[in-house]
Amino acid sequence: MSSKSRGLGDDIEKITKATGIKAVVDKISEVTGKPCKCEERKNLLNKWFPKKGHLSESEFDFLTMFFETYNGTSLKSEEERDHIYTIYNRVNKLNEKPTGCSPCLNNVVQNLKHKLDEY
């Protein structure tokens, strides 16, 4: 398990491991033969409540596809630009508005590339 938390699910997992709750749940699951589904719950909570400053799973997926085709100079549409800014604002706790400024957009894109590489 990574020491960096990606969201609420990772935080809860750390607490349940530290308190011994996870070991008890695992033992009960082993005895009853019923899966605990902890991993599924953790992933769902991370998706619903991602840590500020970190990409959510859907943002990761979008940016992965974006950078596979991004030529470094232009975006495909205004909708793509707006989505880029939405992700940028959420992970950086900002409220920047999209503009026609190429250097500004480049800074936003480079910031998200860095976040994607950290994921």
C-alpha cells in the first residue's frame, strides 16, 4: 500500500489497520468464508471523495487519454479546455477561468502533467 492517501478510502484503511480493526475483519472473513469487500469500498470512497491535490480515478483516466494525443500546442475543443481547467482548479484549490492565453494554458497543462506523473 502506498503511504500517500488518494482519498477517504485510503485514510479509513490506514485507521483500521492501525487500530487492529482490519485484522479482526480479515479473521471474521476467513472464518465465515464471506469476503469483506474492503478493497471495493476503499476504491469507491477514493473515487467519491478524492484527496484535494490528488487526481480522482476519472480525472486520471481523462488525463491519460488527453496526454496520449496532446500535441503540445492546441486543444481539440472548448469543452476539453473547460474540463482541463475544472480538474486543474479542483486539485489546486483554485478558481481560474479559461482564457485564450497560450502560456496560461501551457502552465495549466504542465501542472496537470506533473499531477498525473505523481499519481
